[in-house]
Amino acid sequence: MEPYRAVNWGQRWYLVAWDIEREGWRTFRVDRIEPRTPTGPRFPPREPPGGDLAAYVSRRVSAAAWRHHARVTVHAPASAVIERINPAVGTVEALDADTCVLTTGADTVQTLAVHLGMLDFDFDVTEPAELVDHLRRLAERYVRSTRAD
């Protein structure tokens, strides 16, 4: 492993390092690392992944913890969605001036549905199927709750 830098995120410290065996960048919780002696050979520093190490750690750590993942097309500018999304909840990528993709996740599809509802923008979900089914049940429930008798 070639350590690059320690990053604080979510009240924990993470080490961003190049994993020689996997040939890729990884994050490691500092409290779970056991130092080895001797420290090993010297190595030249590499370019960090994506430039913003805090954003890199945020994406890696939060995504790894989620049980359910969703990729959602949001009918709103990326800048407007970014204002409403905590980096620990998801990442936003612009498709064009009026549409973006939100990659997010949560422990339950119910929590995902709450996050999406709180966006207050139109959106399209195609997967996971459990989330699509849950949103359809919610939509039916909301329609029933607002019927004029």
C-alpha cells in the first residue's frame, strides 16, 4: 500500500492510499490500520483520485455503507439538486442544463423514497425494482388520501 493522505469525514479519519495489489485507489479507516515495522520501501507520490480527496472519501464511504442503491434522473439543473443533497447522501452529475443524475442509496427503500420526495423535483427511477414498487404503492396511497368524496 502507498499511503497518500488522511482525510476527516463523518467524525472519522480515513487514509486514501494506492493499493499495489489491486492497482487502484482505496480508503481505509485509520482506527482499523495496524502499523508495520519496518515501514517499507519508499515510492514516488501518485496523482490523487479526482482531485478533491474529501469528496472522494465521501463517495466511497457512504456508498459502501448503503444496502440499497439507486440511480435517478432528476428533471432539474444539477446545481439546484446539489443545493438539496448532502454529499453523504449522494452524488449529482449534470446531463444537460435542465437534467441530472443523482446516485444515492440508503439502508431501506423507504428512506430512499423520503430523500427523493424531499427533493421537490420531478424524477425518473428505473431501478432498483424494490424502490419502483415502493414508490408506486406510495403514489396510490397519496391518491387515496386526497380523494374527494
